[in-house]
Amino acid sequence: MTKPTFDLQSHSLHSDGVLAPEDVVANAAAAGVKLLALSDHDTVDGVDEALAAGARHGIAVVPATEISSVDGKYEDLHLLGYGIDHHDPVLAERLLAARADRELRAERMAAKLNELGFEVDDAPLKKRREAGKPIGRPHLAEAVLIHPANAERLEREGHDDISSFIPAYLIPGTPGYLARTHPTVVDAIAWVHDAGGLAIWAHPYWDLDSDAEVLGALERFKAAGLDGVEAFYPTHSAEQTRLIVEKAAELGLLTTGSSDYHGPEHRLFRTFLDHPLHGAEPDLTPLYEAAAKAAPQD
């Protein structure tokens, strides 16, 4: 079976990863990645560092971001922007507003967790706020997990990492969750296009459960200007991958993929190139071209 040489979603300490962009790129190169995207949530702060590291390590890096967006009852769909002008001031302003909305939501969710009897350690959250970095649910969960006052309860409930705590308290239908309303998927697609990029829907089956929902959303998003879909993903089954590839071909959409790398110790997303192709051979020419265009000039 052909193994991918591209990995088009990864995260650094600028969002919910644990490594500096330089180290993300170095680890990707060591794993055999030839085409990489650093796609931090609602920010492009690490892109320049990743581009410079890519030049040093001989790996093509495409400028990217991952925009957290909403679509009806789905309150956290992710829209990837590839080949964007990461210095575009309008994009910067929009991403800043999105982060501000997330920070306000994070503050309200922290208050909800307090109401539920959890202590929230504000020190790491304050550090991220002061550094201008986004605060998401993983950071809220970690702030609960590290507070010693919560230790007995967390042990009793069986929560020893963020991957356990988030589904229990910080997803729709759980007591600590609050919904977002902005931006919509349609908004995010327009933001990416306005910044000269390609808009790709990330990991459809991570957020939606049924084939019918995924295929219907692909048709709606295509009508709104979607350019592609992340078909190849660690948690996608062979059947799901093939279904997305077939629908993408029908709609004229690009197919991309990633291991969604968050760092070497992450419970799920710690290994580069962990997204099988299941016999497909995606054409990533536009992304290689975007990476070449963005590469630092000697």
C-alpha cells in the first residue's frame, strides 16, 4: 500500500500543539514528510517560522490556518485555508476577532466549570492571553486537570487527560459547554478566498456521524465555494475515505489528508503520515505550487 508523503495539518504551541513550529517541521522532515502544513487554530503566527524551518530541513511548507466555524447545529467544524497570504491584514483582523470570540467563550466556560465545582488554574490561561495565543477547550481542560483541588474528583470520575475530560464536560450536550455562533463555514470559506487561498473542509467524520450528513454537507459547502475536503485522516475508515474520494471527484473537489499532528505525546495525533490512502492517489499540485511560492528566497 502506498504511504503518503504529505501531511497537511499540524499544530504548534501557537494553538493546541506542544512544540515550536521549528520542532514540528523538524519532526515532520525526520518522518519523511515532503509537503507539510502548519495549521494552527485561528492564527498564522507560526507560519513564517515554519517556512524558514522548511527551507533548512528540505521540506515544502504551505502557509495555512485552521478556522473553527459553525454550521447549523454543528458548532465546531474546521475549515482549513491553504496557500493563503499569511501577511494579509484583513485575514489577520478576522482571525483576531475569531480568537477574541473564542476567548470570551472560554471565560464563560471557565465560569461554568467553577459552577460545576471545579477549580480552574488561571495561570496558564493568563500566560496564553498575554502572549496573544488562542484559548480553546484543550487549554481549559488542562487548567482543570493541573489544579490540585480537583485531583480527588478527577480520579473518582476517571479523567486523567484532556481527551477524557473534554468529552465529559466540554462538548455539545455536556454541562460545561457553551455554543459559538461565529464565523460560519460559509464565512470561513470567504475569508480563505479573500486571502488568496484554497478552502478545505477538515476531517468530516470527526464532526459528523452519518454518510448522508457528510455527503449533504459537501454539496452545500461546494455551492458556497469549497475547494476540497480532507479525505485521508487517522480516524477515517477505509469505507469513509473511499466515499469522500468518490464524492469529491463527482463535485470536482481536491482531496487532502493529514495525521493532525499535535506533538509526540498526544494520545491520538502523535505520529506523522498516519493517514492511509486506501488506494487513492490525490493530486496535490496546487498545494505544492503554493508551498513553492511561499518558500523563503535566498
